[in-house]
Amino acid sequence: MSDYLVRGMSLDGFVKVVAIRSTEMVSRAAQIHGTTPNATAALGRALTAASMMGNMQKVENGSMTLQIRGGGPIGTITVVSDPVGNVRGVVTEPRVPLVEKYPGKLDVGATVGTDGTITVIRDLQMKEPYIGSTELVSGEIGDDVTAYFAQSEQTPTACALGVLVDRDLSVKVAGGYLVQLLPGAPDEVIDALEQGIQRAGAVTKMLDDGLTPEDILGQVMGALGVVFMETTEVSYKCYCSRDRVTKALISLGKDELTEIMNDGKPFTVDCQFCDTVYSFTPEDIRGILEKV
């Protein structure tokens, strides 16, 4: 089944909602980066959150970058989403050791750390990008996204994320939801939403039980109801290309390119977000030099 997300609104119009199935994109990221279970869960949660946030942004040709630095063994997590919700990501240290809260429950917070920040960079196709940053709350990422929206964008939000790594280290299920209160929401709507979130329980269990993104939002919204407005397929997608890498090489300047050419060996560039390797022969570098 392909990954997809759904966006909608409560029947009264006071709650904006989005939910996602992200199993395949998280599996692809784990395959590319060779992540251990804790790194898979941490990167997977970040990819899942970024996909929903990028899709909600709805700015043509824009992008949204989510960066998490918590001081934990995984280092920095960087994830980029396009306006559709397609994502790509990377971590500093993909081979972090296994840490569990209890048998069968990965401790993502210990892997990410709590001594640091979550930063959101929104490219809205304006002169300067919008940058917001808040301190990490738990390192579990869902809590941190919730706190970010409340503190940096003054939007009451609940974000829940889940990645279940199977015994064979494959990604069994991944997904999540994000709900936001719109201005003017009465207390009874807030109370009903809080009760729905508590009643729905953990995202991982709902996903493992076979619930779809639509089912999950149905559980969370309860009596508030939900009207689904858009369904979008999303995936792990990198926008690297040989042309882009060539432009990056040009930026190195004449002296450095000449040194690379005179070395007489093929020069390779690995994309940090995907498993594509671009190779340039000395003759290729000579051709680039002629363009400089």
C-alpha cells in the first residue's frame, strides 16, 4: 500500500486535522541510511511530522525544513518536505545503540536527547524564509512538535507520531496525526478534542491494529466528526540531480576544480539524502572548468 495523508476539518469548522500513513517512506529512509532501530524510529517520526507540516503549508514551490538537535547520540536530524508532503531526511549518526524504555519499547527521547532545540524553516517563496525555534520538551518529537506550534506559532496543536520496528528490523508500520484548534474554538470543542485524543490512545497501536489515517482521525475527533477534504499520496523523494551537483561543483571555484582535475582520478559526490552517487571523470571536471 502506498503512503498517503488526508486533510480535513471538524464538522463545526473549529479543528483542522491531518493524518498520515508513512510506512514506506520510513522504510526507504532506513534502507538508504542503514539505521539501527532507535535511529529508524527517530528519523521516521521526524519524516512523518515534516510530511504533514509541509502539506499543510500549501505554498507552491515552497519547502519546509525540520531540524532537531537534542544533544543525544543520534546528533542532528534534518528533514525537508515539499508542498505536497514528499520528504527526505538525514541524521548525523544512523548507527546508534539500542535503548529501550522497557522490552519492546524503543526510547526515542534518549536517542534524540532533550538538551537542544527543534527548528522549523519555512521557505514561503518570499525574500527571507520564516525561521522558528523552541527548546525540546522530551525528544520524543511528537511532544516537541506540539510545543513548537504552541510557543513559536501560537497555534494550539496536538501531534502524535508512531514508528513500529519489527523483530527483523524492518518498519512494520509508521504514521501519525496532527490536529490544530482554529481561533474562536469554544471550551466544549477543546474538551471534546482532549477526550478524543485520550480515548484514541497510542498511534503505534492504532496503526498496528490496521487503522487507516481516516480511521485514526475518526477515533480522535469522536463526536466532533470530520469532513475529509483532500487525500494525497506521499513518498520519500529526493530532488538531487547531476545538473544540481554540477552547479555545486562550479561553486567550488576554479582553483579547487583544477586541483580535482589534476588529481587524475574519478571524483564522486554522494547525495546526503539518498543513495545516489554521482561520478565525474577528469574530463568531466575539465568540461565544468570551461563553463566557469
